Amino acid sequence: MTDPRPTSAFHAANTDPAVTDRMVAALDVQAANPGVRRLREWAHARLGARPGERALDVGSGTGSETRLLAAAVAPGGEATGVEPNPGLRAVALQRAAVDASPARFLDGDALALPLPDADRDVVWCERVLQHLTDPARAVAEIARVLRPGGRVALLDTDWSTFVLHPADPEVRPALAAVTRATAATPDAGRRLAGWLSAAGLSVDELGADVLLQDPHAVAWPIVRALGAAAVGRGLVTEEQRDRLHAGLTAAAEQGACHLSVTMFAAVAHRPR
């Protein structure tokens, strides 16, 4: 049987603690971003998980949203995170234990959820679809496990909205190309409503927020990774990369550095 799991680093069956540590650090930094926090709050408010309901977090990562769902459905409810990466799943279990959270975590994949039909009242899926080559299949799986009247919140990035300033005009297309190549489906954010509708779900509300970085600091892990990839693919020269780094450093000293990307959300329900 063909393994349905995607090849993204976040989903690989990785057991290297160093790689897990980098993934956890990246997820924690993203979770602290004001734009991520605002959009999560918006989506949770509209998802409206209630005591006694059964909740699912698809691609649960460190389990932060699974724990929130577990608190929302208590008492009498159940919140389960499905996460194929064993390193992330171990971190989620550890953090749930520290918080005395009843959140549960299962090994499983968005493309083949380990749950029966119509099993869940609410489903959360954040920044998973961009990593999949067949995101429509994952949304169909979400629709399958939703009971009639059940609700779902999808949140994802649209990498075509990525902006890095200042950057020379001849470097910008290269950065855009490299940025889009970081995801299997880089335009996932703009396609959420279409995938939900195609899966037979009714879209209730759409939202968005811009993830802005501090203008006084250069996000070096992101910038260096983009620069290295652009040079490696022959899209820019080392001199152009170094000029980009110098320009960003000078801009940050003036509070004028800009790095942003837009994340979108869609809340829907399964008709009765």
C-alpha cells in the first residue's frame, strides 16, 4: 500500500532530536506572532467549541491548539490531535502533561484520518494544507469525519503575499520563486473556501491577518535560508545576496526593515 504521507520536513517520520528542536522552535516563534494570535482567536471564536463536544486538531504539531480545544470542550468532551511526526507528537504529549490537559494525540495523517465517519463536532487544521500535494483530499477527509452540523476552521498561508524590503528589483523575483518553492501548495490560503465547498461543506465566514516581523530586526533564519536557496539555484549571485543582507541590516537599524506574509482562515459547517 502506498504511504499517503507527504514529504514535507514537518511530516516526515523524523526521529532526529536536533531536527525536532528546530521544528518546535519555529512553531513556537510563529505562535508568538501577533498576527497568528489574532487570527487564531478569530477562528476559535467562530468555531465555537462547546462543553461535551468531540474536537479534532489535524496536524497538531506541539499541541497548543489541541489543548485549547480540550479546555473548550470540557467537561464531558474530547480533543484529539493527529500528528504524523513522532518528535512533535512527543513534545505535544509532554506539554499536555505539564498543563494537566486531557488532550490526546494520535499518530495519523491528514490524508487518511484514523477516525470513523461523522465522529467529530469540531475540526481545526492550521498551516497543514500548504505542505500537501493533494490538499483537496485532506479537506475531503475532514468533511468525512465531521458529523452533520459539525464545524471546521482551516487556517493557512498564501506565500505569494510574501514581502521582503528592502531588496533590489532584480532580486525580488528570485526571492518570490524560492519562497513559493518552500511549500507543496504555496497558494493554500486563497484556496480554502474552494476546497471546503468542493468537499460539500458550507462556508460561513472568511478572515485574514498579516504576519509582520519586527521592523527593527532582520529575521535572519528566514532571510539566510532564502538567500542560500536563491544562490544554490543560480537565481542570484553571492554578491547580490550579500548586498541584500547589508541592505536589510541598515534598514533594521532605522526601524525600516519589512518582512510579512498573509495568513487566511475559513470557517465552515457540514449541512444537516
